[in-house]
Amino acid sequence: MARLLKGMHEINNDLYDLYLIDLWGVIHDGEHIFNEAKECLYQLLDLKKTIVFLSNSPKRSYIIQNHLQKMGLPKNLKYTIYTSGEYAYKELNSNRITRKNETKIKAFFLGPSHHEKFKEGLPFEFVRDITNSNLIINTGFIREGDKIENYQDILELAKAKNLTLHCINPDFFAIDCGRKILCAGLIADKYQALEGTVIYYGKPHSPIYHSIYNQYKIPKGRMLAIGDSLYSDIKGAKSFGIASVLILSGIHAMNADCLSLNTSKITEKAQALFKEKNISPNYMMMHFKW
């Protein structure tokens, strides 16, 4: 059974060296850095812990770095940012895709206009006609407010050509300042339902965890994942074989009603949620705090 914590100080932090921490819902709400989270980061750094912000943002890491500082994350905090966008950018720029083709690969970009910076520097010719493309780069829904049904026709065209869809953000949705935002993972899931081929670049899929493991060479038993999503953060950690902490005030807060309940009721509600989703963390806490 997952243990309910009052704060990170209740964990035996001597057991862990590398902390993989989600951003949205854990460190910030899209506009503001949580003060308790900021203090917790300082406490972990005082203990000489390594902090990696592991995010399913389809944006490059340097863009998220700038955004965090604009929101008020202190520049003197020592951390690394690794987004699914950064990992995907690295993989798409490798020769594993391009080496089999003598001519330049034509790619169709499926995502909102504010994600288009992701295309810069990729070894593809981007085309507007999906029937003239060799693959799809999917960073999200084109317009906020779109429904998944709006993408049926374009996905059927893609399937008819047997195009591979590269999903840069595997999340189904995110909460942005209380608003539910649909994400690229929902489109990828729809494409798989049509028996289309999908390559995922972020949590909960293991390649991004292996990439971090290969960089830091820290044993899995000394890694701890912290996030607010059972599907991406906790499932990803469990599949990779590392311990995890679920932040209850994040994306599942509406389901668990955790903000208005006492300790026993929080545990009861959370355990029911874990049973329903068939995923359980090692620990859980209301907010990421010390």
C-alpha cells in the first residue's frame, strides 16, 4: 500500500541519489512556481541530491528553462531539464531515421503553431500535404478546443499511406491553470486504434528513462520519480523499475477530492483510484513540499 507522506522529509532520502521530478502540477501550475516546491528543491540540493526535471512537454529543454525562470524559479538552483521534446529532437536528428534514405525525408507537422519552433534544425523537408509525406511529427492538437473526432480523416489518410506517427508528448491531457488541455498522446492513441504505427518519446515509455540512466549511470534502486500523473509518472517509473511519489493535488485531484478530505479519507480515496487504474506509487503526498 502506498504510504501517505506529510512531506519529503518523511522519506529516507539516504536511499536515493537521483530525483526525476515532473514539472506541471508538481513545481508549477503553468503560471506560478509553488513556494513549497521551491523550498523542497533547496532542501534536496542541501542533501547533495541530483535533480532532473523530467517533463512530457513537446518543447525543447532550453525553452522550458526560460519559462521556469520567467515564472520565478531561482537561477541558483542546480538542476537539469529533460523534456520529451528534447529527447525526441535528439533521436529524430540521429541517423537512425535518415540513413536508410538517400533523399531528404518529407515530414508532416501535426501540432499548434506555438510548437513549430520544434521543427528548426530537424533533417526533414516539412510539407503541408500529408499524402506527400513520409512520416508525421505530432506535438499536440492544432487548435485548443479541437475534439479528437476532428482528426479522424487525416489519420485515415496517414494509415492508408502506412505513415509512422512520432508522438512527442504521450500525455492524453494536461491541466493548465485549471483548464483541461488535450495532448498529442490522445491523437497517437487514436492512430493506434486504426492500427497505425506510433513511436512515443516520453513518459511512461521506457526509452526516455534509459536515456537518463545512460547519462547518469545511477542504479535504478537509487532513483526516485515524483509526479502527479498515474499514467505517465507512476506507470513509467514502475515499468522502468524505480520508486515513485504521486502528488495528489495535481492532475488526479478532481478524481480523488483530496484537497478537502482528512488523512484517512485521502488514503481511502487514493487507494480506490489506484485499484481502478491498476497502478500504485510507493508514496503519495498532497503537495511537493519538504
